[in-house]
Amino acid sequence: MQKPEQKSQPGEGDQPCPQPFLCPLSHVHTGVAVRIKQLSTSPEVTHRLREMGFCEEQKIKLLSRQTNLICQVCNARLGISTRLAEKIMVEPLSRQKVA
């Protein structure tokens, strides 16, 4: 009997973003530090993300992925939806501490 093919969830089982390529924040593994490179959202949402600290060149760390993604940004923990995280393009950082 053949097993049904299982699809992995983003960030689970798939490889982290290969440097120097960009990928959506929603595809990053828990515990990985990344640098935001591009916000592909409407001007209003982009403005709000920047107010919260999700701005270009900002280093962040993905802490948890449950219903929402919890990120460490500027010494604060912020939650965003997976749908919004798909529009935040990031690049992986070498293994270094994120402030």
C-alpha cells in the first residue's frame, strides 16, 4: 500500500533560505535570525510595519510559529499573521546573536 504524500508546512522540513537569496519570513525556521530586505505590502501596512520595527535592514529572530509568528524585534516580541509574513522578504544571517 502506497503512503500518501505529505506536504511540509513552511518552515518545517524545508531548507532555510539559501544565501544570498531572499525568502518570505513565513518560510524561516523557528530560532533563526534574519535581516529584513523588502516589505511587499500596501503603503499603509508598510508604514505600520516600520512603526513597529519591521523595517528594511532590521535584524529579527523568529521565536515561535503557532497560529501567528512571534518575532523578536528591537528587544520586543511582536506577533504577525502568516499571511503578512509572506510579504516580508528576508535574508538569513550567519549564526550571531540578535539584539
